[in-house]
Amino acid sequence: MDMLEKWWPLLVVGLLVVVVARRLRGEPLDLKDAIVSPAILLFLGGRAVFAAHPTAIDLVWLGVLSVIGLGFGAARSATTRIEQRDDVWIQRYRWATIGLMAGSLVVSAGLGYAAQQLGMHPEARPLTLSIGIGLAGESAVTLWRASRRGVPMPYPLGEERAPSMTR
């Protein structure tokens, strides 16, 4: 178990690199992927926060950093392209998306450092939670944008359903 805890951040970053590379080429829109990945990261991160026994200062900073992470995730989604390729709807990152991702890392690192200097415990801000929050913001806006365009979403069992959101 100690080995997993030691290598966990590298595994998460490696997975993130794979996701970014796939989305630069264009990845099919899939409801399961849009919901499950952020949900797993949020669960793992939330569990780590709970295990850290956060203080009031930790929770305030966690709230501030979460709002900023959601905002950057939503902004990243606004820069992606949603297009149809070979009868499949895909989402594709653009260079502006990568720029926003780099900017969010810089801002997050700076604010995380400031938060620690002002009393936040580092274990109250796990990497999995930070990534999960950003992905949740990105997924929510991507699904909303796809819904507005009438993109049918593939479900886990292979069936497609048209979005129920009206224009």
C-alpha cells in the first residue's frame, strides 16, 4: 500500500497526459467518460480530505480553490471544439485549451502556496481533488454545449439518447 501512495500522483499525472493527448487528436463525446472520471477523482480526493481532518481554514481555502478550479475547467471547455467526424461527435482540445490548462496550473500552484503560507494543510488539498474539480467543470460545460447542439450522447450500454435540454 505504501508503494501505491508513493506513486499515486505520478499515475494521476500520467493518466492526465494520456487524456490530453487523446483530446488533442479528438475524442468521441461519451456521457460515461464525462461523468465517471471526474466522479472517481472527486470521490478519492474527498476521501483524502476527510482523512486529513480539515480545519476551518482548510475548508475555506478548499472552497476558494474549488471555485477557481471549476472556473478554469469551464473556461477550458469553452475553448474545445465539438465537431462531427465520420458520424461520431468528438471533442477536440485546441492550443487555447492547452494554454488555459497551463495557466490554471500556474494559478493553482500559486494560490496553493499562498494558502499553505496562510495556514492550509497540504494534505487537505489532494491532487486528485484538484484535477477532479477541474474535470467536473470542463465536463459540465462540454455536456451543456453538446446538448445545446443536439448531440446524441452514447450511454454505457451502447444506446444513444438525444439530450433533453431545450434550446
